[in-house]
Amino acid sequence: MKVILVFFIVFSISPVYAKMYKCIDEGQVSYQDTECIHEGSEFKKKKDISVAQQQTAAAKLNSDLAISAESRRVAKENQDKERLIRAKEDNAYATYQRARQVERQADALEERNSLEQERLDNSNRVYISPYYNRYSIPRRPHYRPKPQHPSRPISTPHLSKSLPRKRK
């Protein structure tokens, strides 16, 4: 049994040597295991490259990878710098907007104060009729003066007593 198993493994692993043909039919290239009808030739796999060629290819690959890594690093640095510049620009713009808003609020407050002052100035004016003559009595303003608060509270003895409760 072991012999059959070893025999099967050895023959299944062995490389398969079959001929391949590269055929060209109406400008189309195709690969097949039978000979070409029109035009074509036997396709032969290229042999591996020599050790020196492998070493030069590896060195070229390493230099290409180093150049690529350097370009990615430079690109990342540029992106970081641009991001910082954009953040500073956004911060400056926000500061500018806040300053404009504070200025608008100050203008609005100044306007409100001037309107309030004008209203107060107009409220103390006395209207003089065109029919006013020097013999008529001047009228009092149409407002009542505010009562002045006493320096000590007024005692109210009738409120300090508790009211009798209703009995049920």
C-alpha cells in the first residue's frame, strides 16, 4: 500500500512537459496545445535570469521603492502644511467675523442708546399750543412723579394681627 502511495505522489508532482504554440489569426494572438493552422510558432518559455541580473533587478527595485517612499513622505508633509495653513486661515476668518459681529453689536447698541436718549429728551418737553398766550397758565406735564420710598417701613398694625379662623 505504501509503495502505491509513494508511486502516486512521485508521478503527480512531476512536471508536465507539453508543447505550446503561439498562433496569430487575423491579428489576434492565442496560445494553444495544438499546432497553428495559419501562422504561428512553438512557444518556448524563457529561461530564468542570471544571479547578476537578479541582483541588479533587486537593487533597481529597492531604489524605486526608496524614491516612491520619499515622494509619499514629501506629499504627506505638503498635505500637513496645507492643512495647517487652512486651519490658520479659518481661525483668522472666524476672528474677523467675530470682530465684525462685535462692531455691529456696538453700532446697534449705540443707535439704541441714542434713540432712548432722544425719547427721554422728547418726554420732558412741554407742548405749547399755537393759541398759547402769555396770560394763560402753563400746564403741568402729563406724568406723575414717582413716590419716594420712606427711609423706614410703615407699620401696619391691622395687617400684622392674624385673622380669626372659621370654625366648622
